[in-house]
Amino acid sequence: YDIHTGHGFTQHLYIADANGGAKVVEWHKDEMKVVDSPVCTNFRLSAKGLQGDFSGQCERFDLLDGSLKEQPENTAEDCMELLEAVKQEYPQTNTYTEWSVVFHLTDFTVDYAVNMDYDMVYHLTPKDF
């Protein structure tokens, strides 16, 4: 299913497992593309010519990728701090990071912050659903 926002922008899905595997699934010209990547931000990884070298395409991507290469294992708090470091805020267009989510892949719990309020992180367990 080719996912687009209400603004017509294509979306991508970030899929990861507890063993460290990660893929980004994107759509371009009605064709699904699957890319290996430990990071996903707001640019299309399957763009022609990138061939796995995504550096320099997105400052946010570079910060996350560099941090994870430097420190591959992180606590949930570390992860949320990384997400806070790459938040987006453009008051002139009322555009900002709406949510930041840390998924715990071994116990299926979730931590999330809404509207860049990183002082109030909600924790959900499977029982909350």
C-alpha cells in the first residue's frame, strides 16, 4: 500500500527487530523500495544514486547515524535524547515534530513524547492497548 500524507508527500516505514536488523520501506513512482538502514528521517533513502551512502543528505540523519555508530547500544533515555536533538521546529510555518517514539523490541513497550514535550514521556505496555 503506497502511503501518502494529507499533503501528498510519500511516507516510509521503518521496520526493526530486536537483533539489530532494520529496513526502510518506501514508495517511489508506485514501486516499493526496501533499503537497509539503522536510521530513518525525512528524506527518501531509495533516491537514485545514493546506493547506501546517505551521508550529507540530511543533517538529522547524519547526527543520528553518527551517534549510533559511536554508541550502538543505548538506553531508552539515550534514544529519547537523540530524538530530541533532531526535532524539527519551524514556527513560521507551524511545522514541528509532533511525536517522538522509542519502541522496546523485547518487551513490546513504547515510550513517546508529544509535541516536543520531552519532559513528559509516556510509557505504554501491551496491556494499555
